[in-house]
Amino acid sequence: MCAEKKPSPASGKETFEVELKKLEKLVESLESGDISLDELVAKYEEGMRLLKSCQKSLEAAELRIEQLGKRGEESEG
């Protein structure tokens, strides 16, 4: 079950998968230890932004799944 969130061309938002890959690469670069303190702080800030965006996407998906489950229960009863 892999529902992909389509980006809206007007908003410029990226898909969950793209943001997650960026976050993973960012974490790898932080773990390498080969960056300056200024870069570390900037990447940490970007990582937090990506993390919040991914969490919002997951929450929206969970809500949709709950709503679909409720619809399914209503149609059975």
C-alpha cells in the first residue's frame, strides 16, 4: 500500500518520498562529521523543516485512512 502524495504545481510542495530522501541524505551528511559548525546548524534547521513536513504528510494520510475505515464500517452496517 503505497499512496503517493502528488505535488501541487502552484505550491511547489514536494512529495513525501522526495522529502524523506532529502532528510535521509541530510542525516548522512551530519553523521559524516565533515562539515563546519555553520553548515551543521543550517542542515539541522533544514532537517527539522523536512521532518515537520513529513510528519504532516503522515498525519494527513492517517486521517484519510481513518475516514475510509469509518466509511467502510458505515456501509457494512
